[in-house]
Amino acid sequence: MGHHTATPRHVLRRGASGREKSKEPPKPGTLTFQDALREALEGSAFVLRMAGKLLWALRVSARCFYLLVRLLLYIFLLLPVFVRATAYCWLHPSVSNFVRYGAKRRNLMDVYMLRQEFRDAGSQPVVVFFTGGVWIIGYKMWGMLMGMVLQRLGILLLVPDYRNFPQATGEEMVEDTLLAVQWSLDHCEEYGGDPSRLFLVGQSAGAHLLSMALLKRASEAKALASSPSIRWQPKDIAAFVGISGPFDLVDLSDHFHSRGLDRRLLSSIFEGRLEDFSPTRLVTADRARMLPPVLLVHGTADTSVPSRSAIDFTTALQAAGADADVKLYPGKSHTDPILEDPIAGNDPLIEELAFLVKSHDPRRAVALICDSAADKDVVHDKDCSVGHRMMPLPVIRLARMVNPF
């Protein structure tokens, strides 16, 4: 893929006067304590604002307070891990924070840079990870546990932020997604990444937005792009991995309502056009032929987004001729693959993601991941652990029990 001139990357910092200034990202090890403290305070304030938005969005019903209490207890139980991961994200010299990819205030990303031994070995594969958050509380820091693991495996991780509702509508979130993917393709080489081995991975709302972006680009392949700054095509992507994604908003509307996400709010996020933002209903043969290999993964115990969402989307993709498959994790919840499993040090999703990303044949890798059996497993390397236990198992089990998601 050819490369094009783009706006130089920079890091957002806030000066003493309160005005935003931009500059080149600091070299590893140059982040000052004052900068780190300022970012920590701003990040904490952001999380509090997002929590307030979530309460407003859920109409602050009795059920919402019940869910909030469970969420606070969940955070309290796993707080030592979250503090450690937050400190790593903000303070470690191998993480470049607030790298700008677009002009909007939240068009920023975190880059979990390659260790020197991996950079010395040549260009490495790239994962661009879009976090979830009900389209309301999504934030790039939700990818910090994945970043800590993938760095150890020699995989460059980019975690873009994107505008949330009510700051933006679903259409504008997709625009941010398109722009972040373009920036990643244009600039990943600066960090030692290989743009020909760039994988898109999204969880929950992030999986939904990436699938919308891929289908949008597929529909524009034979027409002029919606923006001259967006040039990438679906075939520029090595593969797409959707984790616990809601791919049919029309079908899931009643379920979301029963879980606390009001129908009126969901309609407001997507401007009353739920069908237009339901990837399962947008698949056509022409679009399917343009898509990269697709792997959808979902826990069977997911009560936030039922696993039928991934099954139905896979069925629609396969019927239209796309190279798509689904992997179900028995007994796994909505957040197990990205939170509880990494904390427990037993993370089949990350193992399979690493296997896919390290493979030079994504289609075959997807097939092996979905067909792997205990007696003939070439995917999971028992001699190469992707992580270690960060909390006692009884605490993790208790956190799973109270997790509202």
C-alpha cells in the first residue's frame, strides 16, 4: 500500500494558561512528573464526567443505581490492578499518550510502542484496538491491559479515542473510526509497525463501529470517498476481530432496554436510524467481497450483548460470500475476554489474537482458531504464557459475580 503525506503526529498538552498546545511526542523517558500528574487528574475528571453522562443516559432509575453500586464494587475489588495498569499507561516511557490523529478534541490515541529488541528484528504486526463503552463512556485507556500484554509479545498496539454521545452521534463516531484507521496505516511505520499486517480489533461498541467503518468503505470502493483524507480500503486490513459486538441494533433494542439502556436514548445516539447502523442488515454480496477475513468472538454467558449477535452477523457475512467465522467462549461474560481473563493470567482470547496477528496467513489462522480442539491444538502455546495472575482467584471470582456487564 502506498503512503501519503499526512499531518505530523503530535501530543496534546495543556499549558499553565489553560490553552491547548501541540508538540512532538516526548522521547521515551522524558515525561515529567508534572505532566504525568496533570494527565492523571484530567483523566480522573474525565471518568467522573463520563459516569455522570451514563447516569443521565440511563435515566437514573432504581435499576441504574443498583447497577452503579455493582460497578463501584467491581472497581473496588479490582482496584489494585486498575491502579497499576493506569500508572503504566500514564508513566511508562514505552507508552506514548495523546497522539493526535484528527482535528476533533477527542481524536487522540495511545501508542503502546515496541520494545527495542522487537524493533531491531524488523517491522512488526500492528493491532488497532477500539474500546467499548455503550457509545457513551468509551475511552482509550480501557485498552491498557491489552497493551501491557501485546507489548511483551512484540505487537504494536494503537488505541484510538473517539467522540461519544452526547458529544457526537453514531455517524460522527464512525467518521472518527475511519480517520483513526487511516492515520494508523499512514503512521504505524514510524513506530516499527508493518502497515501490510495491520489488524482491526474492537470490543462491544468498538466492534460495532469498526464493522460499520468496514462496510462503509466497502460500499464506497467504486465511488468517491466521503472525505479526501480517507483513502484506505477494506482489503488494506489484514483481518478484523470483533469481540462481544452488537451488530443488529434493531434486534437488540428491546434487550438493551431491559438491561437499562433506554430505547429513546439508543434511538438518539443513532438519530432514529437503527437499521442504518445495524451491520447484520447492511451486508450485501458486493460489500462482502471487499472485506478482509472476519473473526467474531463472543462469550456464551454474555448478558449485555447476547452471543446470537455474533452468530447472526457471521451467518449474514457467510451467506453474502465473506470470509467470516465465529468463535464462542463457553461461560464467558461480556468483559471476561478483555478484563477478568487477563487479570487471572488465563487469557485464551489474547493467545488466539496473538496467534492470528503473528500468522502470515490470516485466513488459515482464523480457521485454526475456530477449529482448535483440546486434542489437536496448534493455537495455544502452553510453553509461552501471555500473562500472569494479577489478583487472587477468589477476588477475581467475586468481581465476576458483581460485574454489572
